[in-house]
Amino acid sequence: MSKVAILLADGFETIEALAPADVLRRGGVDVALVTINEAPHVTTAHGIGIDCDATIGAYDFSACDMVVLPGGMPGTTNLRANERVCELTREFLGHKKLGAICAAPSIPAELGLLEGRVATCYPGCEGAFPEGVRPAELGVYTDGNLITASGPGFAVDFGLALLALLEGRQAADDVAAGMLVAR
């Protein structure tokens, strides 16, 4: 069974974390909501309180296959300011799998990790993207071990792409069919 950690900071976009978590769990993936806060509680950009499975300091990432970075503001800014998040972004994009949606793809961009890749983000968040990285069309893009999505409207499709990368296309198609998602 694949294992995924979704990293959460105060101010994250609710649907960009919870929709992928839901899709992945439906696909049999072990998903942990991991906050950068000292206590295992986080508040979304829209004031919804979430109790997390773990804090970043207590969670064991060694058995994890993928880290996911949801966007939202100031959630993305808070994630970017956390050095452990930056270390995990480098590690997982370098040797495992990384997902990022909305404003969050700006994190690997700012860390200089998107050169030669295909990645998208929320319009206006591409300032640190290297030339030619971001396709003109919004959506969900898979480039090897990196999956990015343009924003909240793509959260379910983003989750399905994450599931396909981890468990195969058939697993994603089965979950999509059960959720009545057109593919």
C-alpha cells in the first residue's frame, strides 16, 4: 500500500487538501494529514478547523512514497517559510514523488527544482517558474514523479492523477467511476 503525507499549514485551500485525501483513501492509499504547526490542528483559508493525523516533527517520512503540497493563501507562504517543508520538497522531488496544486507549485519553483520540467500553478503564481515550464492551458500535469494542478477546480482530478501515479491508471479509473467523475 502506498503512503502519502499531505502537508498542511494555516491558511491552506480546503478542497485542495481534502479532495485528494478522499480520492487517495478511496483508492486504498494510506494518507496522513501532517501539519507544520506544533499542535495537530490547522485552520483552512476559509476558517475550517481540521484535526491532523500528525505534526511534521513527529511524522516518519522515511516510509512515505509521496508528499503533497496544497495551495491557498497564506497556506503556501506558511509552507514555504518552513525549512523542513523545503527539505521534504527537495527530497521527494529528487527521489520519490511530489504533488503540488494552485499556489504550492511556486515552492519547488522558488527552490530551483522545476528547470526542464512541465508544471502548472494558479495564474499569477508562476513568478519563479523557469521559462517554458508552465503550459498555457490550465489543468493537471504529470511530469515523471511530479504532479501539479492549476487550482481548486482541479482538486478531484489532481487526486485521481496522484492515485494513478501511485497505484496505476486502473485504480484511478475505478475510483473515478465510483465517484461518478467523467474521464
